[in-house]
Amino acid sequence: MADAPAPPASRPRAVAAWAIAFGLAVAAAITVTAGLRGRNWSLWSHGGLSTVSALIVAAVAGFWLAGALRLARIVRRPRDPIGRAAALLAAFGAGPLLLALFFYPVAVALGFDDWQEAATATAAALVALAPFVLARAALVRIAEELLLSLFVWLGLLMLPALTGDALGQQAARLVIALLRRVGLLP
């Protein structure tokens, strides 16, 4: 059987460029929504910790986008070989989907306020489940990485609260607000 053709050399560079741009845009948006942009504030305040936080937020967002694109490629081509780095990246991209699937039983156990909230939460869970059903043969091979990704994403939601990082807390608030918006958290 012939090997799959190698991707053009420009494809990984384009994905990296998009991921970096996306990460920087998310970090800028988080900085603005956290209320940390103003006349008397700069990224260099607090001994450079704000800069480090912004770079961490940018890296997480950029890696998420690159991982989501890798996950889409795995879903589209489930028989292609998956290396360890590609599996970890795809699993990280699947993290928000895993969060939705993790919190859906919690939402069901807590109950819904009305049928619209139940329908929205169920639809969000089904959308999150779709890639796992469509490419289960490929994703079974990265099950360990997917479990690790779930714990990493849960840690990313909790860590800013422990460190007192304003940018990280705002990023976690936005993810939690999205989960609340689709009815997965009360």
C-alpha cells in the first residue's frame, strides 16, 4: 500500500502563522475584557507578570487552534498514521469538546430550568460528541491523550484562581461563561 503524500511544506507554516495570530488576538481581547488596558497600565506592569500571563493565554489559544485543525484532519482522514506529537496536539484541540461532554452529565444531574436550556445543553453535547463518533477508529488510538487533555483543560480552568492571575482568571471566566451559555453549567 502506498504511503500518503506528504503535506506541502507551506501547510505547517500556514497553520503555525494562523495559530500565532489567533493566540495574540485572543490574548489582546482577554486583556481588554479583563479591564487591564488603560492609560496607566501596560503589559510590563507588575514586574512583567502581565506580559507572561498574556503570552501564556496566547500560547494556549494558539495551541488550541492548531490542535483543533489537527483534530479536523484526523476526523477527515481517520486512517492516516498519527504521531505522538500530532496526537497530543489534536487531543489539546479537542479539550473544549471534552469539557462539554464532561459537564453535560453534571448539568443533567443538577436539572434544567426549562426545556430550552435542556435542548441547548443536549445540542451542545451532541455537537461535541460528533467528532468522536465520526472518527472513533482514529480517536481510539489517541484515547490516552484525550483523557490527559481533559485533565489539562480542567486544570487550565482552575489554575488562574489559585495563582490570582487576572488575565488567566478572565480567560477561565470566558470559558465558564460559554459553558453556562449553552446550559452545561448552572
